[in-house]
Amino acid sequence: MKTTRLWLMSMLLGSVLLLAGCNTMEGMGEDFASLGRAIQGEAAEEQAEDIQTAEAETEAEVETAEAPQ
């Protein structure tokens, strides 16, 4: 009787821990997805700034090359 009760309690505790672990993993997955979106947003902003800088440098080079000497 005690063995059955111990086994039943162990199975119940294991089930609770398993379900809690699933919720925790889901939350962690959402956190990682959010972090990935934030990194992508920052990378896109940096890329846009790099493009603007490159365009400005190219425009300055063109103006310098076209200037009378």
C-alpha cells in the first residue's frame, strides 16, 4: 500500500514538473523570439545608417571629382 502511494505521488509530482517545464520552455522561446526581433531591428537600423553614409561619401567624391581644378 505504501509503495503504491509513493509511486502515485511520484507520478503526480513528475507530471506537475513536466507541465511546468513546458510552460517555462514556451516562455523562454517567446523571450528568445522577442530578442531575435530586437536584434533584427537594430541590424536594419545600422544597415540603413551605413547606406546613408556610403551615399553621402559617394556624393562628396562625385562633387570633388567634378570640381574645376
